[in-house]
Amino acid sequence: DSAQANNMVGEADSQAGAGEAVLPTELTVLAYNTFLLPWAVMLKTKKKMRAQEFCRDHLHRFDVACLTEVWSDRVGRMTKLVKRAAVAEGGHSHRARGKRTVLSLTDGGLMTTSKHPIVRSAAHVYTKSAGMPDSLVANGCVYTMVRMNDGLAGAVNVHIFSTHMNSDTNLSKFGTEDGLNVAVRRKQFEELKQFMEDMVGDDNGMVLLCGDMNINARSSKGYAEYMDILTLLGLRELWEAQTPNEFPVTLGDTRVDTKGKDAPMETLLTQSGDYCTRQCLDYIWYRPDACGLVTPSRSRVEEFVAAEGAPYRQLSDHYGVSVTLRSTMLADNRGVWRSTLV
């Protein structure tokens, strides 16, 4: 990626005339299901240790982190821990949180942190959910707006939405048909679409939707749902996958054991029903900015492998997903800023 960035800067340099300065800017965005459950749930999953390790060793690499499953109890211990660690270790001093409703036992576990000032933020809680624990939490979406090239005449708004959709696994235990999950998620996405339109309005800046969509695009049924939702929202995907098998794994990854057979990559945090399922549930989708000032990279998988000696192989049952937004602005000697294609 650094080589690609250097090439892009070099191309911009070649376009700059006498008296012009090149100001390339980048914004790296992470979507990550952290598996930081409320403190009283799954006590042996080393939540505090994993949260501190993530913020210490990884968070600083990203400008904006859209985190899910940072669930809080009534006194907010887990969210306070992540907040303190994010500021101290990653320089993420700006944040936005999801809402909690009167009927929910906890919030939706959504936290967006940023190195850069958040110009505007809002949150929405979905009116429809099904199964357990989804019916007990305030699943929804968090909106944040940050700016690239801030302070310049060419400043570009980036609208970032982070969400966690209704899951599939929680209904099978209750004998509920799988079709209900799809119907519930579509209702949530319809609400999300309206929320996105309300927040973005007529602004032409880039729009990102990040999160755990709980749609497995690696399966034929999931791929159909995936394409339906992208069409509904009018967004584009960044995996550049044309068939289900081309999508990467973000949950239930495998390794080859000593007998040459597939074995689960991780077992402390991953539920046994997800062992070796090789699902893709986590995504960053986008709508291009109308002026072409910002270009997104292809999405990347962030495995977040644990430090040596840790009692877990990775920092969550999910892998993260990241994308880098790049913008290059040229300033001439009159102080007039204009964009250049990169």
C-alpha cells in the first residue's frame, strides 16, 4: 500500500506546475467487530486484556475506527476502558456512541473513534429485531462526519456510518425459520437507508457504510441477499468479488492441522457453531463523492493476531476490514486549490 501511495503522489507531482504545492491526504477507516461483550457475559474471554492490546498495538494505524460489540453494562465499564485506551494509545480523542433504549438491557455496542475532529454525529436504533440476544440490545447505526483537507477551500466531507445488523445464528435455537432473519435485516436496512439520506442530505461527499452486516456473501443464499441490499442502498462494494468464493473470510477461518485436515483457526472466542464455516460478514461499502476528489482503496482484511504468549490466537472472533481514502489537492501560487486525479 505504501508503494501504491508513493506512486500516486509521484503521479500528482508530475502534474504540478511551477509555483504549485501538492498536498496528498489519506484517511484510513477500520470496521471491526471487537467481541467485547458486557462484563457479566462470557467472563473467560479476556475482554480487558484484548481491548488494551488492540488499542496499544493496532488502533494507531487507523484514522477512524468503527467498532462494534463494544457492549456496555449499566455503569459503562467496557466503553470507559476502550475510551481511555483509545485516547492514550491510539490518539483517538474523538468518539461517537450508539443509543440505548428504555427496554434494552444494553446499548447496541457501537463506538466510532477518530484521530480527527468529528464535525457531526448522530445515532439511530432499529425498530425491528428478532431472536436472542438481538431483541435485548439496541442494535442500530452511528453516524459521524469527518473532513479531509480540513481548513482548505477544497475540504471534502466524508460521511461514515457504522452498524451491526440482526444475526442469523440466534434464531435457529428457537426453531424460527431462517427467512425471518433476512426479513428483519431488510427492514433494518430500509430504516438505515432513510437515516443515511437524512444525515447526508444533498451533500456530495463520500459515504461509507461499515460494520458487521451478518450477511455471508460466501454462500449462494447470502450472496443474493448481499446484492439485494447493495441495490437497495445504492452503494458499491470494495472487495472486488464477482462470485461468492472470491469474498475473503472474516469469521470462522481455518488452518491445516498436523493430520492435514481443516481445523478452526481460533477456539477461545469463536462459538463452536462457527468453527471452520469460513464466512464473510464484515464489509465497508461506499458511495463515491460526486466531485471525484476522493478515491477509496480496495478493502483489506485485518486479522489482528494476538501478541506472543497471549491465551488467544486473535483479538476477536472476527477479522477487521479497512480501507484507505486518498485525496490530492494542488495549490497554485495564488492560493487557489484544485483537485487532481490520482
